[in-house]
Amino acid sequence: MLVLGIESSCDETGIALYDTQKGLLAHALHSQVAMHEAYGGVVPELASRDHIRRAIPLLEQCFAAAGVEHAAIDAIAYTQGPGLAGALLVGASVACSLGLALGKPVLGVHHLEGHLLSPLLATNASYAPPRFPFVALLVSGGHTQLMRVDGVGQYALLGDTLDDAAGEAFDKSAKLLGLGYPGGPAISRMAEFGDPLAYKLPRPMLHSKDLNFSFSGLKTAVLTLVKNHPANICEQDKANIARAFVDAMVEVLVAKCIAALKQTGLNRLVIAGGVGANAQLRSALNAAADKKRFQVFYPELEFCTDNGAMIAFAGALRLQRDPAAATHDYAFNV
Ligand code: KG4
Ligand code: ZN
């Protein structure tokens, strides 16, 4: 079965072709980061307009790279939500128009399910994906969730953020430090040069008995540190604050993952979403996995942040389980 995937929930237009026999045939991505950078964050109207400009050329690029005809696809999966309404409408419109023109069924995929299943997508022989069941930490710009995953479509929420998502805290803290957008990679790079002993920031909910998170206090602690500095905060101090922020964030995320493994009795942990690309988080999780004897799996770096491959892949897995999941009713809903 060959599935076309379309992702347009935020500031990345992603298109991919996934074949259930042959794997990922092609994927193409356009990031709007450069366009939104000047505004310090995503401007929804600009995002939608850019998806319109990019979707069809990327789609053609993908078909050409895979060497398949449009008519060869069996279904079209598109991101149904959550995301920016206008941006989602573009992907859904392209999917449904193409479906109507080719007579192919469409299915809406939950964006988080795409992230959640992305560590199962193996595109090189050296990566062995995890078996079910596993615990998943979903850390993106909009979500921070711990989930028990027993199979495709079998997800139980174990913990969630009570306020800001991890990626949101990265982005907002980076903005306070004048590090630009998107903040996650920038603050992570800056933290490498920071003195770990210069500042200590709070570890929100580290000792709460549940698996929930809260990151707005951490962001406020960064704000307080920044405010306490003279107008021209020096680069070393920025690095020290970045380091304190990353250390606090990573300690909380790792501790909650270990607690979730303990609570479920599972020993496989899967990391998904943009913050899963974070180098400090990966090295702390790897160290914890060695020490506590669990296995940790990450999607390949290019599939951590938003992309079309995870949507094509999640759509294909859904269809394998339930061929009726795709429909010829093109009155879409996002
Ligand atoms: O999954 P994603 O691409 O989009 C959402 O669904 O939200 O995640 C984007 C988030 C942003 O907040 C970005 O700053 C963060 O992931 N991010 C990172 C890194 N790369 C992306 N955060 C920390 N370290 C990184 N290397
Ligand atoms: Zn995402």
C-alpha cells in the first residue's frame, strides 16, 4: 500500500510517500523558519500563505524522487490537527482535492499520533525500532505528554503539562535571552558554553507524586535572572542562564520518564517531538538508560521536528489496521 502524507500544521510544509512494503520512498520538507524569524515567532497568516505556495511543488518533487505516478497511491493522509487552523486547512484542501481528482480515499491523522509513531519509522538498516508496548515522551512546541503505547491507536495518557509545553518554554526562554526563533536549538547550543554552577533554576514538579509537568515557572525564573542583569547582558552570562535552563528542563524530563517506566513496569522508552532532537536531553536519557537498564529510542533527527514522513507513516499504520479508516467523503474537517 502506498500512502501520500501531507503535514502543514505549523511552519513546515512536509510531503512524503510511504510504501508499506518498501518503506519511505521519498519525503520533502520546506521550513518557514527564515520567514518567521523576523517576527520572533510564527505568524499564522504568513504560514498559511506559504503552505499554499509550497505544497504542490514539494508534492511534485516527492513523486519525481520516488519515481511513481500520482495514480499509484492508494490513499492520502493529512494532518487534521492540532495546529494553526489556516495552515491545517491548506494541507486538508490539497489532500482532499487530490483525492477527489484521483479518486483516492483520504484520512485525517492526529499530528501527535504522527510524532508518537515516528520512532517506529526506520529508514536505515542500523536502526531497530522498538516493539510495543512502550512509554512515550512526547515533547514538542505545543505538547509535553507521557503516554503508554500498547499498539497503533492504543494510547493511554499518563501525564501532561499543566501549563507551558517543553518546547514553548525553550522558545520563550530563548526569546528572553535574545537568542531568536526557534529557541530550542539556539538555547541548546548556547548552553554548551555555560558554567553549570553559575545559576540554579527550579525543577518544577520534580517531586510531585504524579507524572505531570509544569514549565511556566521555569520560564519566569529565566525572566527574573534576565531582569536582574544590566541592560547589556554579556554572552557568557547568557550561556550560563541557558545552561541553568537546560539542566533544569532535562532533569525534570528524565526523572518523569524514569517514574513513568517504573509506574508501568515497562523498560522501553520512546522520545518523540521537536525537543527530542535536544542533545543534552539525549545524553542524559542515554546515561539514565545505562544506569537504570531500560532501552531508549529516538526518531532519526530529521523526523523529530514536523515532517510529512511521520504523517504518511502513521496513516499507513492506521490503514493496515483498518482499511476503512480512509474515506471518499472529501468534506474535510480540521
Ligand atoms: O515537534 P515540533 O517540530 O513542532 C510541534 O509540533 O510543536 O517541535 C517544535 C519545538 C520548538 O519549540 C523547538 O524550539 C523545539 O521543538 N526544538 C528543540 C530542539 N529542536 C527543536 N528544543 C530543544 N532542543 C532542540 N535541539
Ligand atoms: Zn509537531
